[in-house]
Amino acid sequence: MFTGISFIFRLNSGIRTKNYFKIGGTFMFNNLKRKFLVIATVIGSLSMFSVPQNVSAGAHEQYFPIASSRVGPYSAMGTGYYGAQIDYLNYVNMNGGVNGVMLTYQECETEYNAVKTVECYQRLLEKDGQRIVVFDTLGTPGAYAVINRMAEDNVVLAQYGYGRTDGADGTVWPWVFNAASHYWSQIAVKLKFMAEIEGGIPNMKGKKIVHLHIDSAYGREPLPAMRAITEEWGMELVEISIPPPGLEQQSQWLQIRKEKPDWVTFWGAGSGMNSTAMTNAARVNFPRDRMMYVTFGAAEEDMYPAGDSAIGTYAVANALPGDDFPLVAAIKEQVYGSGKGNLADESRVGSVYWNRGLGAAVMWIEALKNAQEMHGKVGKAVTGAEFRDGYEALNMTTERLAEIGIENMVAPFSISCENHEGAGKFAVMQWDGEKFNQITGWEAPLDPGYIRDLVENSAAKFAAENNITPKEC
């Protein structure tokens, strides 16, 4: 339900994917077509502030920001991710809120642009006298743009698998969280998987790997860990960048054909860029089963446009797709069943991007519950500092994930004062032209301690350069 404050254009469904359901460890699709249908249904939506119908007068409320990216080249990602967050907030409200505290939100369109992300942060910071307690940019460039504001404003920067990696060191970045799992763990898991395919780390010596990436902070983020590991293993690393939005890649793939690498890691964003890489790989005859996609290229919307060219592509996930997880099914039944779903295309519920947004929103609510209990405010709204304490106390055990209804959708994890990463684990999937097949469990890097040392060294360097005294835990 919307009330008039301002007028924004919303890409309501963004990308229409095929109907699908999960069977065992694979994700099946009905009515699959080789063509990828893009629906650019741009709807004028009154207001950026939603007040659910069951918020009663006088009820305590907790205000959340939705810094969405529903338009532009990254809309498939943004519509699914932020649509899930809104769906979950509405679901919680339909079930009595958080100990009676009802959830409200205000939305601002960033177009996945760092400057606009800062503008949205300023716009969303306060509403009706209440300040936000968490901010989620979904983009590394946006996260870098606002990260230094968090401590001053008492706002948690929730980087759900993206952003500044050394934010995982809670002693230097007490307001920043990478949960669940950051890019350095992700690239380490990818290299571990490649080594297993090649028959072990000794066989990686002399292998050549290309890191093909969008030319942004996001595309460059995994490089410190990637450089360190490939050097230690005796591999040759070739770094090739692509100017955003990444639709022109011909020269880069000609360079790849010349380099003849053994593997390519692709760090793209947006279905256009991601699918273009696969079609170009096919054009230069580079095998797709030697390509590994980042989490932001590992969605159904990224595979469909490439058609047969996508077959065999590896991708990693920090939230697995599927609409038979109990919480996903409950949201479809209650929220979409009552006509209150955020996406016009209900078949996208349970997709990779939607489930990832759901995982992120679940953490908000778990942190809010923790904060209420820790600070004697059950049934009341909490402050940013109290919410930060609740976020740092997250303990998403297998049992708790099962109670929520997302067991196996995300890896179990916990947060501590020192460690703000969480699980540090990813699952590898492979696209067969119709579905994602999950081919590994939740995998950690070969040496998590090595990755953690890289994080702590990077954070310590930043602290020294900026006269920051690390927090004692």
C-alpha cells in the first residue's frame, strides 16, 4: 500500500524468467524457451514509502531503507533482490511484526550508481523522526561510497556477499558486515574448485587464468586474494577489464583467444554483460566448463539470454535458488496469494536473485530480534547502536535456519566481534541449458586462516593510514 510522498519510476518485474521448481539438488524449469524475454514494464508508483495495511495506530514501528536498483542495465538483479526484501518485510508484518513492532520502508532508486547511492542514503537516512539502522547498497561501488559514514551515523552497512572485503575485520570496521561471505573467500573457493578439477594444487603450477572483470571497485575487489593465491601456486594471472556496462567485449575476448588461458573467472554485473561474455566465449571457442561466474552473474536471468552458449558455465552461490524452501513457499502463499507481492511476475520468486534478497532481509529481522532481547526492548523499536549489537550477535545455526524455513538455502554461520564475515562458504552450480545443477556443498577456502590473515592485514593497514585505533573485543 502506497501513500503519496514522491513519484518514482519502477521496473516492476524487470525480467520475466521461466516457471520453475526444485527437484532434489537441481533447479528445473517449465516452458523453457531459448529466447530471453525482457519486459520493460515501467510503472509510475506513487510514493517511496510503504505502510503495510496491518500497522495499527500507536503500534511501534521500525524503519528500513530500500536503496533499490530497479532500472538500468542491472535491473534483473535489483528487481529480484529488493523485491524479496520488501516481500519479506510485508510477510513479517502479516504475521504480527517483530514482537509486535511493525516494519515500514522507504525506497529510493540508485540505478546501481555510486553517486546516486550517496544521494539515496541521504534521502533515506531519516523518516518521521526515525533513523535507519541498516543500509544495503547491493553494489561494491555504492558500499565504498558510503562506508565511512556508518560509524558517524550509527548505521550498519550490511554487505550481503559484496563490498569492501576487509570490512570483515570488526575491530577496524565495527559497523560493517560482509555476512554472509565475502569476495576473497569466494575467489579462494573458486580456485580450490579449479584445483580439484585439475587434479590438485601441484597441477596448478604453470596454469594460466584470466580474471575478466567490469572496470569498477566491484570487478577489482577479488584481486588482492587472487594475486596472492595464484603466485603461491605458481600460476600466471592475466587481468582484463571491461568498461561498464560491459556490453562491448569483443576485443577482450580476442585477447583471451590469444592468451589461451586454462580458466577464466568472470566478474560481471547485469544480464546483458554476463550473457555477452558467454556468447563471446562461444565465438572464440573457449569452453564454458572452464569459466566460473561470480555470484552476481550466477542467476537464471544471466543464463537465459545466452541460450546454448551458456551451457556448461560454472557459477557460485551464497544463496541457492528454489521455491520449495518453507519460507519461500509461505511468502508465495501469504504475500502473493493475497495480491501484495512486490514482483509482477510471481515466477521469479525463488530465483537466485530473489532468494539472495530474502537471505539478506532475514538477517535484518534476526538482528532486530536479537537487539530487542539484548537491550530489554522486546516489542519496541531499537536504535542503530542496539541494532549493531544484534547484528553482531547473529548465530544462524542449522536449527535456526530450519525454524525460519531456509535451511540449505544459505550456509549456517555466526558473527563475532572480530569476525564480520559469517560463513565464508559458497556452493558451486553449473548451468545445463535448462537449470542450475548444484555440484558441491557449502565449500570453504582450502585455508580459511590464510584468507583471514589477508583481511586482517588489509584492515590493519587501513587503520594505520587513517589513525584508527582498532576496537578491543
